[in-house]
Amino acid sequence: MQEIRGFGEQVKPMETTEQLEIVQSDALSTITRAETDVAIATARKFPRILATVKAKMIEFATLDEETASSCFYTLPRGGKSIQGPSVRLAEIALSSYQNIKAGARVLSVDSTSENPHVIVQAVCQDIQNNVSISIEKRRRITTKKNQDGSRKPVSDDDIQLAANAGSAIAFRDAVFKVIPGALIKPVYEQAKRVAVGEVKSIVERRGKVIDRLKQMGATEDRILAAVSCKKSDDVGLEQLEILVGLGTAIKDGEVTLEEAFPIIKDGPVRGTASEVKLPQQRTEPKPDPKPEADHSGTANDPESSPASEPTPQVKLGKFLFDAGVTFDQLKAWAITTRTLKLSAELWNNCGDVSDLHAGNIIEKLDVSDPNALKIKKSGGAQ
């Protein structure tokens, strides 16, 4: 549409698209300003009460052992263990603190360079105190390995995993920079006490923690080595805190299973449980074993046993250790076998497996092939 002025003078037509963009921008800023004003007015009308906030945070964090366990993490760094409040505790703190908002988003993705990574940003704003924190985090994109050890190309799943982990870490750090540590620390300490349990229940709690880590794919010798223990009975409250934190860090994607529990390449060290579970040749003859017989605790010390042909028990135990298969996975497989079912239900470790049964298992499986068991990492038979 054109406007005529004077003697044929033409005026340029109005740019309707620019006018529309200006109107939309003004409308959006008006809506945002109105939302902010309402949030500030609400925060001033209903201010937070710190005693109530602290009580609510402790109530949520100590709701049960599983929730308490998820409120802190442990990371191995330089031969030491670093502990801290996790993203789950940040979520509890955020929901209890009132008059606060936070969020995270992905800023950029680099999947083609030599070091693929994502950059995420997290923002946390305390509306009542008018405090805002913005944090950016760089998270490496880790790809899966081929059989020859080379890395596969970056996939969408790899990018999504890196983005989720980076967003969670950035979100956690932003929240803990706005919510005072004086509120976080007592909740964090209380959660650790509930997660670890009292001294009277240390045996039961120790078994639950180790079993949960085994389900994630870690073997018992690697679990004990991570806390410098020779056997499970040596795991105390301090070691339990570290193990529970490592499990939380694995769940949150902050550390991999191999980083938390490194593979022992040179075999069992420091008298780990693997030495207990892999009995050597017996010095005294024994009668023909029966399926229901209990042979645990009859093995000699490995250093004092004669250098002779290993028994079927030793072969079976060494195969499990070398192949990275846990005893629980073997037991789950054995229970599905008709001839082994009754005895397998009574097994507690390799020492309970008779030489006859160990020999039968070895006959069915190629001990030189780590894939012969066909057992999933989660346990059970395929």
C-alpha cells in the first residue's frame, strides 16, 4: 500500500513484517515483566522461614535409605575419594527453599572435533533476595568402543547422555551457589548417616550396598579394592559412605563403572575376596562329593598349596575372575540348569561348588572363551 503526497511524490510503503516483529517483541517483554512482578510480589507476601525450610529438606532427604543414598556422591581423584552433595539433594533443596527458580539448557554441541563435547548452561534465581547465578559447564561426549579398542562415531545417544549429565552437574552447582551451604551441610550429613545405617545394622547394610554395586556390573574384588579392604568384613561405616557415594555418582553419570572400580589387571591384590573365593588344591583326599555337600572353608592358603594341576574349583573361579563374571551371575545361570538347581540354591561362593559340579560346568563351557557363559551383566541366563 502506497501513500501519495504532493505532485506525484511517493512515500515508501510501510514494512509490515518489521512492525509485526516489534509488536511481538514488545508483547513478549510485557508478559515476562508481568510474570516477574507477580513472582516478586508473591515472594514478599509469603517469605520463606528458614527453620521450616531446613526441617522440610531433612524430612525429604531422610525419607528412606534409598533417598538418603542418592543425596551424596563419591568421586575417585588422585588416589583419594572426594564426597559432596548430589543433584538429588539439589532438587530437594530447590523444592523446599521456596521463591526460587532454576533451569538448564544446552548452548552448543561439538561432535566432529578430536574432543567432542557439549556446553550447557544452568541458571538459578532467588526471587525473594534478588540473587541470580549462571554457570556454564563443558561435558565430554564419550563414545562406545569397537572390539579392536577404537572409538565408534558420535551418535545421538552419546550426545544426549553427555547433555543430560552436564545439565545435571551445572544445575546442581548453580543451586548450591544460591542456597546457603549453612542449610545444605546439616541435611547432607544427616542423609549420610541414614544411608550408612547404625553400627548395629552394619552387616546387613554392607551386604545391601555390595549387592547393589554388583548389579551395576562391579565384581566384589574391585569393590573391596576401591576402599582398600581385604575382605567384606573390613568394610566399616567410612568405607560404606565411599561405596554408596560411588554408586550414586555412577547413576548420575558423573563417573563410569571402570573409573569408580578399576579393573585389577594383575589379579587379586591385598588379599581381596577373590583369594577367598578361589580355593586351591586340597592337601588331604576327600570322598566323592555329593551335590548337597558343603565344601566351604576347607581350602588351604594359596601360598602353601603345592604346585600341581588346579582343581575344577580353581579353574572355574579363575574363569569367572578373568571373564569379569560375578559369582551371583553364575549362580543365577546354574539355578536354571536342572542338574544344578538344588545345589546352586545353597551356594554362597566358589568354595561351596563341589569339584564334581565345577567339572560338569567346565565340560559344558569353554573356559578359554569369556563369552561362553552367555550371561548378561545384569545376571541370569540368556
